[in-house]
Amino acid sequence: MSFKRRVSIVNYKAIGMVPEDYKCDHCEAHGVKLWRQFQTTADQTNLLCAECAEVEGREANHKHWQSPFKKGIGKQIGLYIPAIPIEGDNTYWEIPIPEDGWAWWNSLPVNNN
Ligand SMILES: [Zn+2]
């Protein structure tokens, strides 16, 4: 596999500040919560917004499929987990994610609507 991207460098104290390249690979939504593929290296993962991850989940399952996140009972969307960059580093947290990482991610809206 070839190099896909560097992971965005974030500063957790800058709540609501989103790196330019932290955006959805499908619809290019920016400034929103993103998810990444579970157990995929940081430079190879897809980054998807909630809606695009839901679409992938429906395509992989059935047209009425809904993620735990959509149902309000978790953060996972199919094979996607929250994409929370490790502060000042170019990789993402695996579970467990520390509180300040959650705080940064939770400050972002689900979508731009
Ligand atoms: Zn999207």
C-alpha cells in the first residue's frame, strides 16, 4: 500500500480548531467529527464523516442498517471508530482514548447542517 496522508496535528486546548486536512474523504465535510477504520494504520485509513460512514455501513449490510452511533448507544459506525489524532503526533488513539482527546472530538459537530 502506498502512503495516503499524514495525520493532522491537533492541539486539544484549541477546542473547535480543526486542521485543514481533517476532512471527510468522500464529501470533504470539514469542521465535523470524523471516523476512521478500525485497526488500520494511521496513514492508510479512510476518514469519513458520520453520514458517509453510515452510507458505507448500509452498503455493507442492508438498506435499513443503522450504526450504534446513529441509535445513540455508542460511538462506532460499522467498522469505523472515532478518528482522534494524538495531540502533537501523527497517529490516532486506539481505545482507550484519553479524556482530553474525547473533549476535542466531542466539541466538533456531527455535520455542518
Ligand atoms: Zn462525508
